[in-house]
Amino acid sequence: DAHTVLEESERISLVVTDISMPGSVDGLLFGTVVAESHPAIPIIIMSGVSQPDDRDVPPGATFIAKPFKATLLVEEAKLLLAQRH
């Protein structure tokens, strides 16, 4: 569903996903699809269960381990969005 929304909207500025998602696509795979199809959109991937290797995180994506303070997520999002421009 998220990929469909991404394809149908030109207003997506940032993708935030968890590694654990319902269905057959996890957040790492989804992040890879986004990175390949929309390389200008920054991606934040998070998890409180697993710590991926750097090579598993899509190019240009940022991984944040849970638990974290909301301010960390906000600051990382601001940084990634500022780098886009």
C-alpha cells in the first residue's frame, strides 16, 4: 500500500519505515525499492528488534535504533530534507 501511495503522489518528501512491517515486504526491502525508484526521496529506517548491517541499508538511507527520543527522529528528518535542497 505504501508503494502505491508513493507512486500516486508527488508530495512525498520523506519516507519513514520500520524494518518489521505486515505482509511480505519488510522495511529494508521497501527502502531499497524507494531508493531505486525515487532516489531523491530520503529514507529513515528504524527497528527495535534488529540491527541491520550497513550493507543491508539502502544507499542514502539512515537507520535509527529504537528506542529513541522523538527529537532524534525530527532532527534526522530535518537534516535529510535539508540535504535534498
